[in-house]
Amino acid sequence: MKTVYYFVLLCLLSTTYACTKLNSDHPQANMADEHATDLDSKSILHYADSVDKGLSQLAKSTSLVYMLGDLSFYVDKYSDNGQPIVLIEHGYNGLSNNTKKYYFRNDSLILETVRNELSSDNGTVLKDTRTYLRNNTVFKVENRTAADEAAIKNLPFIDLTLSEANTSDHSYLEKIKTLDQILSGSDKFDMVFENITTFPDSRYIMLKSKLQNSYTASILVKEKDALIDSLLNSPIDFKDQKLNLKWIVQDQEAVYVPVASQTSAKGLKR
């Protein structure tokens, strides 16, 4: 009887250890049992660090590269089982580059990090900002500024008052809504075919928003397929129509991913 008892106890302990080990490998494991009200800046940073280390294990999707005047931007989304884990917004206009990361826990935004790189005649200035949220409410903002990467890594973050940070909780709800629209290509980011350009050394599919005087996008074509042939031969037939396109982003530029050559152009139109 004692033998059976010890055997059952050993099984229970083994199962508990296995579950603990399995859970510890998940990006959100370290915070899974915490209540939202228990979150502090230290635990949030620890969570964000674990997410960054595990990005390659998450599902990734990327928006088009949108343009408005001198501004270009696109968004990466990393998710797990359909839940967003981190959104990364890349923006640049020639004088500055911005990378904004939005970290989520159980569908709630808990951290925004911003790296701003500003170029001028006097050189480059780097600025890092971190904004912490708890229960969708900002409770801490901090930043640091330096002239180069080596210098900024050795600087501590300085706390800002919320009035100095000039941020609002509602603005983050709007930001996330816009990022979702960018990723899904909806609302003002719903793009239709404008034309296809042919230069001696490059070819681009040009898209425009359905809304007047709004965003545009371009996709570099390196390899032709049935759809590209059709766009080149009869662009007027596709004017103002939504196309089912696939792309990847390389060097801040969307690059067309061709489909199998036997797929008809008609099958690619939405």
C-alpha cells in the first residue's frame, strides 16, 4: 500500500514539474498568474525582454509600406494563438526614424517603447522613451537622450511627470485602432490599384487609398507572374480595383511575392 502511495505522489510531483517547465517557456508565463493591478515597471520590462527574445517563435504579419508626403511607415504584428503580443511601427521621413513597440498581455497594452533617431547638420540625436500602462492607464513615463548608440546604452532612464509626458490613456486606444487598420488594410488604408510603372531598372505596382488625397503605397516587382503580365498589358482593366497581393518588406520597401505561374490573373482579383 505504501508503495502505491509513493508511486502516486511521485507521478503528481512529476506532472507538476512538467507543467511548470512548459509554462515557463511561454512569453507570458512569468506574468500569467499576476493581477493587472500588481504590474510594476520592473515586471513589465522583464516581460518585454522575454517577448523580444522569443519573437522568432511567434506568428508574424506585416502591413504595406504606406506613404503620405515625406512620411513612410509600416507595421509588424507578432501574435500567439491569434492574440497580439507586440506591434512594431516603423516610420521615417528622411530626417528622422522612429520605431515604436507596443507590448500586450492578455490583449491589454502594458508598454510602449519609442526609439527616435533625428538627423541634423549637427549630427544625430537618439531618444528612447518608455510608457507603462496598467489597466489601460498610464502610470509611468521615462526617457533618455544621447548622441549615439554606445552613449545612450550607458545612460539611465529619467522619470517624467505625466503632465511633462503630455500623454493620455485615450490616445493609446486610438493608436491601437489605427495600427489594426494599417495591418488589415481597412478604412483609409484600404488600397486599390492606380498603375504599374516601368523604369529601366525597376518596376512598381502603385496603389492608392479609396479616400481622396490620402495614403499611397508602392510594391517593388522583381519577378513577374500572371498578374503582373496582366497589369502590364491591360492596366486600365484593373484601375481602382482591389488586388489580392502578397509582399514582404525589405530595406523599408514592400517587395512583391509572385504566385505560381499557372494561377490566372482573374483568380488574383478581389
